Amino acid sequence: MDEELRSLTERLRAESGATAAYERLVRTADHDELAGVLTESGQPLWARELAAFRLGLAGDRRAFEALVLLLNHRDPPRCSSAAYALTRLEDPRTARAAAALATNELRVGYALHPVRLLVELRAPESVPALITTLRRRLRPRDPYRRVALACVEGLGALGDGRARPVLEDALAHPVLAEAAVHALARIPGQR
């Protein structure tokens, strides 16, 4: 069993109380049954998450909307599982959705997983979204340093020269300076 799937099923087993409905969703091979959980009213969050995750791993795009909602959830394990499933879903809308979540200032407290997903996707939207998000985090007394650090590290991993100016600005921030030095060193042509 996939480690991420094992972790998710253990977490949701506890959340669901290991009900018969939980066991059915874990075992079913019927994608229509799983998709039905995403559209039926009154379904608990754990059931929707389990169905979306399983469909995402199977490459069934009916999971896309539910996974994007979970990617921006207040509970980090849900965000992490959604990001994992979205990378395996390979839906062309994923990068655009992750970029929108990462750059949404009203939800910046939940942007960590969308930022990390953008780095993993290496999509055309990734670098511009990370630059925008990082630039906003360089304001004085910004409380979202983990998001800023993820942007710095991600821009280094992507190695795109467009990130050089914002990474140079990050050098002035003690919390980000070391990571910015390493990120700048990964950009080809860096002097």
C-alpha cells in the first residue's frame, strides 16, 4: 500500500469511527460509487476526502474540485493528502488552481501546500505565482514566514532566472537569507 494512502486511511479510520461506510469506501473498486460520495448531500468530510483521494490516485478527474477544496483546508494533513492526489491526477487545471490558492491574500495562511504543489508541478504558472507570493511576504512583520520560506526554496528548486530579483530582496530578511543564498546559487548564470 502507498505510504500516503496508508497514512490517510489510518487518519480517516479514526475520524470516521471505523464505520461500515468507511470500510466500504476503503475497499470499493467502483469509481462511480466514490464519485457519488462527492455529489451526495450530507456526506461527512472524511468520506468526501477518502473518495476524492482514491479517485485522484486512479486518475479520475471527477475528484478535481473536491481535491482543490481540500488543498486549501485549515487542516494540514488534508492539504497534504490533497496535494499528493492532485499530482497523481494529472489534471491540466491543477497548476492554475494551485497558483490561485497560493496568491490569494485572504487565504495566505493556508498557502503552504499550494506553494509546494506548484514546485512539484513545475508548470508555467509556478514561477510567477511563487514570485508574487514571496514578494507579498517580504513586507515588514509578515506573519507567514513558512510560506515565504517555501517560496524561496521552491524558486531555488525551479532555477528560473525570473526569480533572481525577489530572491535578492529576500536576502535582507534574516529568516530567509540563508535559503535565499542557496536558491540564488541554483539559478543558472548566477554571478
